[in-house]
Amino acid sequence: MDSQRRQRGGRAGYLALVRDNTNFRMLWFGQIVSLLGDWFNLIASASLIGALTESGLAVSGLFVVRALAPFLVSPFAGVAADRYSRKWILILADIGRAVTVMGFLLVRDAQDVWLLFVLTGIQLAISGFFFPARTAILPDIVAPEGLGAANALSSATWSVMLALGAALGGIVAGGWGIYPAFVIDALTFLMSAALIGRVAYAAGATVVAKGNVLIAALRQYVDGLRYLIDHKDILVTSLHKAAFSLVAGGPLQVLQVVLAEQVFVIGEGGGTSLGLMYAVAGVGTGLGPIVARRFTGDRDRPLRVALALSYAICALGLALMAPLSGFGLVLFGTLLRAVGGGIGWVFATQLLLQLVPNRVRGRVFSTEFALFTLMNAVGTAAGGWALDSSQVGLSDMLWAMAALTLVPGALWTLWITIGKRHNLPAPEI
């Protein structure tokens, strides 16, 4: 028992967590190398489809595919994370994504764009199994007092690798071409699988299959949805990422590509300027939660208040971008928007990690991820349609996004004022 407790990391400091908890350290190292390749892949894919089609709608289609694929597999991903070894789900997902990404090398001209969409769909469908399992595994390998640090560090790593990977991906795509990025991505998935393989983790299933596997999986997923419906506070908390993505994240993905290719062009096809925007976003999403957590800790009420403030910060960033008066101001607005979005993402996850019991954790995080990806697809499609099919300009779209971002922030403020807060679950023995 003492050995297991040491492995779960009893201290809450970031350095102590990485130093003392071997399981988390291996999972974290795997995240670092995998995310580096992911951002190479995203920049390369967006640049490639933009160059081959010269269509804002086609670019938005890429992001829609990236969003819808995880959504479609979410009923099975959530049940899998509660039924099977979360460690092996992560390993097999990494291997599957490595094989899939190598297929991107076959996309060479406009006639091959369909293959890019198909392979992207497969890659992100596999990711739909990976990310809920990775979030759900954290409380299995980290002690409760270290969970906030693990969550914040994981998010900061996502952000740092976004900054580094996007910047390097932009340099590679803008200077040397895009195909080396796909090879690098595949290799990072294999390295991640090898590192996760060193995690000493043998937690059993929390749900057991009865009867037909498919029917049982759907039934168990419905049970997870019923849990959310019965626990309104957890349901509302799980909607934050979807709300951010719908009004501020999805549309901005398309706008950034157009800004890089047509307004602030740096590097071949704007690949470098696109990489810089993603890099600045990575800095913001990393620093925002780390700094905010110094004031909130992992306390319930401060986390909720900070979530409300994150919408205002995000809206301010979009408003600064809207005039398009210079690339420097656009980058600063991007930074602020990312600070708000990062705080929202990390603190919503932290609340769920503290509130949701292990028996339904995989299904709750899978549903949250599904809602996020669905709203990301809707927002991205709306952004692409507005650019291609209406008279709305880039500046007008950014102003509209800033205003819309305040709406879910106001609704959340109302909820934490008059809503019924969920109590922490009793420890599971």
C-alpha cells in the first residue's frame, strides 16, 4: 500500500510529481513527444489543403472532419475507457495513429484531397479513444492531493508543445515543405506508445459486459448519459469546452488560416504566420491556467468564479483582434483569447476530476469530448460558410465571436449564483 501511494505521488508540487511518480512521468513524457508531432501534423494538413484547393470551405471541412470523427466514436470510447485497461487503450491508439499518419504522404495533388479527409477521419477517430482514456487514467496513477498539479501540468504541456510544435511546423512547412512533418508525427506516436508501455498500471474494469458486446456498450453509454442528466451540476460543467469551441474556437481555426494566407502572409502560403498564431495560442493556454491556479488552488468555488472570468478574457482577446490593424495586435489578441480558453479548459477538467466517481469517469469524459468535438465542427463549418457564402468580413466575424463568447459566460455566472452545486463523491473502496 505504501509503495502504491508513493507511485501515485503524494505531494502536490509540479517538480515533486514528475520526480516521485514514475507512472505519471512516463505518461507525461509520452504526451510531450506525441503532441509535438500532432501540431506538426495540423499545420502541415491545413497548409496542404489550403494550397491544393484555395477554398475556405475546404479548410473548414478539414477541421469539421477532425471534430466529427471523435464525436462519432464517443459512445464506444467512453465505455472502453471504463471497461478495458486504459493503459492499453493509449498504447494501441498511438500505434494505430502512427500507421494512419504515414498515409498522408500519398496526398500529392487536388485529386487526392479526399484521401486526406479519410485519413484525418481515421486518425481523429482513434484519438477519440485516446484522449478520454488519458484524462480518466490520471486519478488512477496520481493521488488526490496531486491531481490538480497533474491536470495543470498536462494542460501546460499541451500548450507548450502547441507553441513549440506549431512554430517548428510553420517553419518546416514554410521553408522545407510539408511532408517531413507527417513522418515526424508518425515517429512521435511510436515513441509515445513505448513510454506509456512503461507505466505500471493494472486497474480493473469498472463496468462488466453482459450479453452482446455492442448492445452492452450502448446500454452502458446510455447509463453514463443518465448519470449526467441526474447530476445537473456535472452536466453543466461538462459543457464548457463545447461552449468555448462553438463561439470562439471552431470559427477561429478557419479565420486563422485565411488571415495567414491572405492578410498577414509570412513564409510559403502563410505557413510561418499560421505557425506563429498557433505558437502564441500555445503560450496563452499554458500560462493562463498556471497563473490563475496560484489564486484559486484546487478549491471548488474559486475554480467556478475563474471559469466565469475566462469567458470575459477570451472575448477581450477577440475584440483586440477584430480591427486587424496589425499582425502584432492580432498576436496579442490571440494570446489573450488563449489565456481565457486555457483557464476554461483546465478548470472545467479539474472540477470534473474532483466530482466524478471512477465508475463513470471514462463515459463522462468521453461525452464531454464528444460535445466539444461536435460544437467544434459546428463552429468550424459556420466559419467556413460565412467566409465563402456571405458578405461578412473577417473583422465583422471576430466582433461577432467576441460578443457571443460573453453569452455562455453570463449563463455560467447565473448557474454558480443560483444553481445547485454537486458535492464531492465519497471515496471508492
